[in-house]
Amino acid sequence: MQDLTLIRNFCIIAHIDAGKSTLADRFLELTETVAKGKMRPQYLDMMDLEREKGITIKMQPVRMTYAMGDKRYTLNLIDTPGHADFSYEVSRSLAAVEGAVLLVDATKGVQAQTIANLEQAQKQGLAIIPVINKIDSLQAKIEETRNEILKIIDVDPKEIFLISAKTGEGVENLLKTVIERVPLPRGEFGKTFRALIFDSKFDQHRGVIAFVRVVDGEIKKGEKMFLFSNNNSGEVLDIGFFKPEMASTETLVCGEIGYLATGIKEPGKVRVGDTITKIQIPNSKIQNDERMEPLPGYQEPKPVVFASFYPENPDEFDLLQDALNKLKLNDASLFFEPESKEILGRGFRCGFLGLLHTEITTERLSREFGLNLVISSPSVLYKIIDRKGQERQIYTASDWPEVFDIQETREPWTILKITLPLSFIGRIFEVLSKLSGKHLETQHLSQEKVLISYELPLREIITNLYENIKNATSGFASMDYQVLGYRPAQLVKLDILISGKNFEAFSRIVPEDKVFEEGKRQVQKLKKALPRQLFSVALQAAVGSHIIARETLSAKGRDVIAPLYGGDYTRKLKLLQKQKKGKQELKEKGQLHIPPKVFLEMLRD
């Protein structure tokens, strides 16, 4: 049986690009968890998308062993994402551990997501170990970064570690400090088995595989298990831990992090945040007549961006449904429900935590399940008050009612926080001044860095604000936001017509005072994204029956007179007239095909 005093569970939290995955690599090397010959950069980033984009998307647990003195410790590490769109992944990993390494980039200092992740860790009551990374960089500002950390967390300056995850400097001392400072795992061996599901995935042969943190008792391979929320049962077909690949074992005990192959083949029955037990809840009495209580789960994530997904081939609706069910196992923040539209057929209204989350999900559906999708323009959740005084929720532009049925429109507002060097403050206010918001306050984190708080509609954030802020500050600024609530707004529905036909997937809800600008931008963007046809195509933006912008996609040309050398010009003229007539007939009868990549391109605002 594993000695509880020799187990440490911790995670790494930081802003994006602070070096989390690189530090995890050094831990893996130091503990010899991965053989030198097999080691590669960003080892814990298992998905191709993570490697291509250079970001962590999914949390990844790994078990390491490390000898210190005459004791050999089991260290369970969870590497977490840094992008705000995947903050829900961070919150789940925090619930499975007792300590967190707070990593701060010495070249950029404290950033917006640093503060957001720290606040989450503090709410969970975790032991925080502050660390300054990239001290080997010529651009490192160590003292300034140390002072910024002291402004957001009350620690002795001597307790802030200085490391270089790239070279390995200071990493071994950090690992020893993790063992010393991170508390022993919560829970008791003697109690009835309880484990918290913090992630899951689907296996064709073994059903749902639940990633768990065992809080009380133990469980063995072959034993029966029950889910607390719905009392569904399964048999533990396999059990084990992460090396970081799954490695089988016979038992998981109190304090450990591992996985259970549940044998349950219906993905919807296993939910992240649920408690696994070995007894049936309604009819059971457990040891010492104690009442079995579920473990604290997770606050349900609230999607902020919605888009409709339809299979390009209507016969693949069931495949799309199965794919979304399996993705949700691995991404608990994904929301979806079926919907049907006259033009697009059957599909799903999907909710996401941001545009990057939307794009990643789309890419995964394409790569992992081979689906070609028609995707509507992303939108935030709006609300309208109709003429009867009833509140209605508007998830996508296709839900927008007729103008005469609208009494009032409302949209979500947020508080945006941006950290940046003081020297860029003028450029940032130039970017923010173009938005429909207002400045709240500017707080000095140090002599060289400020934290700006700004209030603005959520729709302004989910477009390209992040890119604009990065471009204006040469990549030195960072941002985070929280939704405040709903406020009245003047909004209209903008439709996009292609050859006179309304394509609902491209429709969007926009502010009334920006509708002409947005209409022109959308048709110009569509003109670049849409492949040329054998006939000319009219691209129009409309509000109701009023056309407000137009572009024409010219026909794909072919030089029909190229084979002619000399001779009477009338022969050439006849060929050109015949070609013109053929294009006109194609225009009248031809079917316009829009490739899935066009919808993806329009998704990237």
C-alpha cells in the first residue's frame, strides 16, 4: 500500500508562453520518467494541434518518482493550459491537487492570466510556490518581476524561486521545494472508496476512461463501481496511472491520481466533476454508519460564444452527434444541443468559452472524426424582450426574430483587464478608444508595468481584440476578462446573400451604428475566401430587405481563342459569344458549392 506521506500532487499554472511545458520537460528528465532517447520538447502536449500552435490545450497528468534522502516520493504533476479560453481545464486540475507552481516569465512579468490563475488556486486553498522563469534571457527583468509578484501574493521575497526551464538551472531545487511545501494528499485509507472525475476520454473497447483523483479508500481492477450523480454502474476493466502514457496497475489508493476504464459505452453517462464510489448510493450503509457524500465537483462552465455546426453531408448527422459526445468527455466545457434549419438541415447549436476554443473544436472534429462542417458565424448570447414582454435568448443570428416583434435588445458586458508595459499605454488606449466601452482604472504593478481595467461589450472581445492588443504592444500585453451582466443595446441582424440566396451560416448580429462598416467588411472577406466559379457571383450584405454592401466575384476564365492562329476575327468573336452565353446559363442553373474551409475562414474574424 502506498505511503500517503510520500505522495505529492501539484500542478503548474501560468500565463500562456511562460514556459510551463518546458518546465514539465525538465521535471520528466530530472525524475527519469521519460528515457533520454524518447524525450522531445513539450512532451506532455500530446495533441498534434498543441504542437502546431505551440500552446497547451488539454491538461495532462503524469506520475514521477524522485528520491530525496532515504525516501522515494511519488509526484503527480498536472500540466495546464495558459490561454484564457481553456481556463476551465485549469480549474479542474486545481481541484485534483494540493499545491501549485506559479510560473512567471522574467521577460514579461506578471500578466493578466497569471493573476486569474493565482486567484483560482487561492480559492482552492492550495500551497503556492512562486517561480520566476527564463532568468537566462538577455531580456529578463528579475527584480522588477519579483516586485510584481510581491504585489499579487504575500510571500517572503526569498521564497520566490529563480529558474531557467530551458537550461535546467534551479529546477532540481524547485522540485525538492515542491516535496517540502506541498501538503500531504487529503483523504483517508480507512474510509469507503471515493474518487473525483477531473477528465475523461472514450475508448472503443473499454468504454469511457475516467481520469480520477482518489480521495478516500482504494479500488482494484475487476471491482464494481457506481457514479454518484446517476447511480450508473460499471466494472473496472482496467486501472492505472499516467507515465504520461497510461500504465496499468492493480490498485489505486487514497491520494493517488490515475484512470479507471469504466466499461460504460454511453459517453453521456459519465460526467466530469462526478464522484465514483464502490457502493450503490440510495440503498447503502457504509462503514461506521457514515453518510456517503459526493465530493465537491466543479462549477458548470458558462459558454460565451455560440455557433451552429451542420454536417456538409446530411447523412453524417449521427456521426457528428457521436463525435460531439466523445469530444465532451475530453472537453467538459463544450456545450451542444440539436437544432434544425430549413436550408441547412439537422445540426447542433454549440457553446464555447471563446473563439480559440471554437476553432480548436472545429479542427478536432475534422481531424479526429473526418467531418466536413458548415459553421455559422460565432455570436455571443444576446437577449431580447418581445412585444409581449417575454425575454428570449438569442444564441445565433438564425434565432433573431422579425423587427416588429422586438421591444428591447440586450447584450453581455465584461470587465477587461490588460497588463502591459507603461511605455505602450498610449497605443493601448488608442485601440480601446475605438470600442464601445469605458475606462475604469489604471493600477501600477511596478514602475514599468500597469494593469488597465476597462468595461465593454463581450462582442468586442470575441472578434480580434486579442490580436489588436498584441500588435499594438509588440506582444508584451496580456488580457483576461469576466462577464458582468446584460445591458440594453441597439442591435440588428446582418444577412449575407450569395447570388441572391441568403446563407444563414454567414448571418451575424451587429450594432446598428456599425452595420454598414461590418457589411462591407464581410462581403470583402467572403470575396477573398470563396473560390471563383465558372460564372460571376454577387456577394451582398443586407439588413432586412435593404442591400447595404456588394462585391462581385468574377467568373473563372478560360482563353477559348488560344488555339486559333490568325484567320477571320468573326471566328474568335463567335467563340467568345458562345462562352458568354454558356456562363450566363451556368449562372442561372449552376449550383454554388462552398467548401468547408470557407466557413472556417469566415470563422476567423
